[in-house]
Amino acid sequence: MSLFMDLNLSWTTDKRRLQTLLETAAHLGFSTVAINYTYEAPSKGKKEIPKPTPVSQLVEQLPIVQRHNAAEYKAYDLLAVQPTTEKLFHAACMTFDVDIICITVTERLPFFFKRAPVNGARERGVMFEVCYAAAIRDSTMRRYTLTNATSLVERCAGKNVLISSGTDKPLELRGPYDISNLAQLFGMSDVDAKDGVSSNGRSVLLHADTVSMATDGPPAAKKLKTAATAAPSGL
Amino acid sequence: MQPAIFERVVVKNSPVYQYMKVSLVLEHVQTKLTAVELKHLITTGLKSLYGEVGAAFPFDLLTFEEDTLTAVLRVYSRGLVRLWSSLTLLGFFQQQRCAFRVLQVSPYLLSLTGNSRDLTLD
């Protein structure tokens, strides 16, 4: 049996709201959540990457898989990028040392998904993530979410797709079975849809864990740093 | 003591109806809502997601408890995915945020009754 996961809850400075969000997620039946810190890299120069709040300050006592890697990302368990151009998407799928590739759902897709990078990502165990909260917020966004998710699912045949919320409001969270039903609208089979909220999340965690164990040293640090600067609007 | 005897029943034909037990969570807890308003809300959600033709399948609101905002819906099995997804994507009720929590889905109405967790002892 695999547990349900939602690997994209947006981080807010309001600590109480974050706690209600976590409680709602737990109430809906999620056993694992990831809190997402969004960081937009500038096209020139460097911006400091935000430091995550230690989990011990958010909730008391929580077992967690720790990831030790490059200097900036050392504190994070998972690393995701949201590519905005086709070149970046290709690079993210084929070379970047990331765990999740986030798909744009709030605007028209800036490029087409090509078979080669999508297959490359599947072979490397990198997951694609679709967030559904925008679809609840607004009907235009809903159209974009459906279109973009459908074209992604068509390319990767429903495999390697994660469905997560991407919200900071408890009322925009939905239960795991609701989401797997929703994923059927994207063209995924019911088995793939259930994997999208459960076992694919587990694979991502294991992938992140393996990467951090296998490349615990300077080579990985160097590689990750180049990845960060090469993605002008990554993560 | 005699061991309990179990009988296994296998139903091979697909069920005609599916029953859903849902509850509506609203941003302002004190908001009151009637059964008609709830049905209208669901129908509006269906229409905004699937359009006139896609929303034209029958479903019924069997019961509605106004104090807990819990309802039981009956829908033909064919329409389940459509109804459920439109409930999932419903986010607003009269300019306030709302969310449908699907508590239970079953082809048998009997299994939605008699939840031992809902029992109130006198």
C-alpha cells in the first residue's frame, strides 16, 4: 500500500495559516507533504536563495528524510524547477540535477513537450508536476491547467506525473481520491491517476534520497550550482 | 461457541447508480444554505466545467442536513467522474471560498447509512 502525498504546499510567512494548512492536509488523508519555497532566479547576477524554516519550528516531532547536497540546496529535501523556455525544459529533463519539473498551469504553454526530453526525464526518474489549485481559483486558469496537463499526459502516457496542490489556503486543498478522479480528466488511466498522488511521490522522495547519497561531495555541488544559474526562472 | 458464518456475494453486473456523501465547507461558518441552493451550486459548477451538453445528465440530491451541510447525491455510474470532478473544482459560493469534501462514494446506499462514528448515544 502506498501513502498519499502532496508535494507542493506553498510556504507563507503566516505561521498559523501554514499550520492550519498542514492540519487540513493531514485531515484529508495525506501522510506526506512538502512545503514549497518559490525562488525566481534573476537573469543576471545572483540573488540569495531563501532559507527554509526548520521543520521543528513548524510542527513538533516529525520524522523526515534529510537531503545533504550543494551549499544552497543543502537545507532542502526536494528540488524542483519550472522551466519557461523549450531549451531550459530540455536541459531540465536531460541534465539538471533536480527531482521535479513543474509544469506551467497559469498561462498558455510557452513550448510543446517533445518526446525526447520527456522520455529522458522518465528514464532518469525525474517527475513532472501539475498543480491543481489554479484550476479551482479561476475558470481561465482551469482551461490552461486542463490543456497543459492533457498535452503532458499525452506525451508521457500518464507515467511520471505528480498531481499536487500548490496552494497556501486550506479551502483549496482537495482529498487524494478527489485528485485521482480529477486526474482522469487529464487523460490518465485510473491506475496512473492514483499513482500520481501516491507512489510517484514516494519515488520522488527516494530519488532525492539516492541522489544525495550517491553524489555527496564536491562534484555534485558544482553541478547543482551551474544548474541554478542556468535556469533564469527556475524553481 | 459457533463461529460466525460468512456468505460471500459477488455482483457481476455493473451498478446503475453511484451514491456520494459530500459535505460543503464554507469560509464563513455561519452561512446558511438550503437544499435548493446546494443543488443550484452543483449544477452551476457542472455547467461551468462541462457546458450545457456535458452537464445534461441527471443526478439527485437525496438528503441534505442543513446544520452540518452534508448531502447524499445519487448519480448514474456513467456520470460519476463528471459530477465528482466538477465538485472538486468548485471553489466559490457567493463570492466566498468553499470546498466540497467527498466523504464516501459507494454503489450501495446502505453503506452510506449506519456509520458507527456518527452514532449518538442517548
